Amino acid sequence: MKTQCARLLAMLAIVAIPAFGQGYPQKPIRIVVPFPAGGTTDILARAIGQKLTEQWKQQVIIDNRPGAGANIGAEVAARSPPDGYTLFGISTAHAINPSLYGKLAYDPIRDFAPVTNVAVVSQILTVHPSLPVKSVKAFIAYAKVRPGELNYSSAGNGSQPHLTAELFKSMTGVGIVHVPYKGAPPAMVDLLAGQVAITFATAPSAVPYIRTGKLRALGVSTPKRINALPDIPTIAEAGVAGFEAVGWNGLVVPAATPTAIIERLHGAIVKIVEEPSMSKYLADQGADPWTMTPAQYGDYIKSEVAKWAKVVKASGAKID
């Protein structure tokens, strides 16, 4: 009798999950962004959130929780109820952090269920206009005769801009000095003010300033040029053969979120990203649309954790 009751309850649960998914969402949704407003993850989350609000007639709230190299926001999201009403803006940073930090309060693989990637993002070797260089080769030559004199900003110790700059240093021999900030926006503010001379900025955060002449782009980190800046060469074609550093941004939910909810989110977000207007918006920002199935995204995140572990080890970066 007990066995029959257990089977009946299991069958009812299976039937109930799709029904729950069909009724979702019934209240506002939040997207936890682990960076300050104005950074790439924030820009993409707001674009997706606005479209979801229009599509589902439920408000999507962007909840910025910056700090600790994007770990504070990740922990907040990981501990949220797995009911589909909390999404998390995951990025390359969360593939780097498991190797960078001695201890984390969350696991980017175990504690989240993947929904989809949204875009891949180039980083741009960007300089303040006061720096008298207009190409990657000229910058390398200028920096080599001024070892330790030029500062570069990053979103923080161990962030992808930091590791990308260290990769650039190792491949070119330039002696630029790292100045870490608490997120990309303050790093960008000081670059605009001329407090630092250089940064490897993510394209969506830098392109508007480059177009208005407030900053100068020398090269992009992707294997091919980006649509937002078609006249700017890749760093590899500009003389640093083999240089490549690609970032990515996507959305996940707390582990144990019902499959039906994940599938509904996945379908809606992929549809949004593939809309011509959204694809153009992302491309104009310097982000190439790139979606995956939840299973593909889960495998991709695992592969990125393994890849960046090697980079972190080679760089010697570590945060306790």
C-alpha cells in the first residue's frame, strides 16, 4: 500500500511540473548581476530583462550585487529559492574564480542549473587619448622603453581583463602595472579621467566611449574583428600572433529549479536573443549573440572552468 502511494505521489509530481511551468511566471522576476551597473553583464541583463517584461507582462528587476570578484552576487543567487524567480548573470569570471580563490561559498557547476549563454564578448585594448600611440605595435614599442611607468586598470584581481592583460604582457614583454578596481565601471571611470593609461575593456562598456573619441581602441581580443568596430584590427593581426581572449555571458538559475521552468526560460531568452533587433543591438555593442541548450551550456561552463584553471596557474594569480 505504501509503495502504491509513493508511486502515485511521484506520478502526480511529474504531471504537476509541466503545469507549474505553463503557469510561470506569476510574479516579478529578478536577475542578480554580480557587478556594478554599467558593466557588460549589467548591460546584457537589462536588455534581456526589458524584453522578458514586454513578453511576459511581469516586471524583471535587475539586482546588482557587486563585490568580491563577482562572488557576492553568485552566493546570493545560489542560495535563492529554486522557483524560477531568481536568475543569475554568469560570466567568464565564474569559470575563473574556482581556481583563483582558495575557498568559495558556492560552486558554479553544482549550485546552478544552466539556462543558456547569451553572447560572447571581445575585450578591447583601450588607451586614454593622451597616450601618443595609435596602434598595437606603437603601444608595445612605447611601453617597452617605459617599464613600470604605465598603469592599466581592471575589474579586479583575477578578473578576465586582468588575466588578459597578463597574457598580453607575457606575449609582448611590456612592463605595464596592474591597478585593480571593484568592478569594470570604476575601472572605466579612471581610464576616462586619465588616472590610468590602459585597460582591456569588454566591448559593450567601451564602444560608446571609443565612438565619441573619449577613448582610443588599438585592437580586439577575438580571433576576428567585431561588427561594432570594423576598422579596429585584432591584436593577433596587429602583430601579437596567436593572441586570443574571449569572454562570455549567460544566464543560470539555482540548482533544483524545475526542468519545465528552465525550458520555458530557455525558449523565451533564445527567442529574444535571436530577434533581429536584439541581435543587431548586441552586435552594435560588440557582443556576438551565441545561445545554447541547457545541456550544452552546462558542458561549456565545465570546459571553461578547466581551461581557466590552466591560465590562472600559469599566471600565478591567487586570492585567499
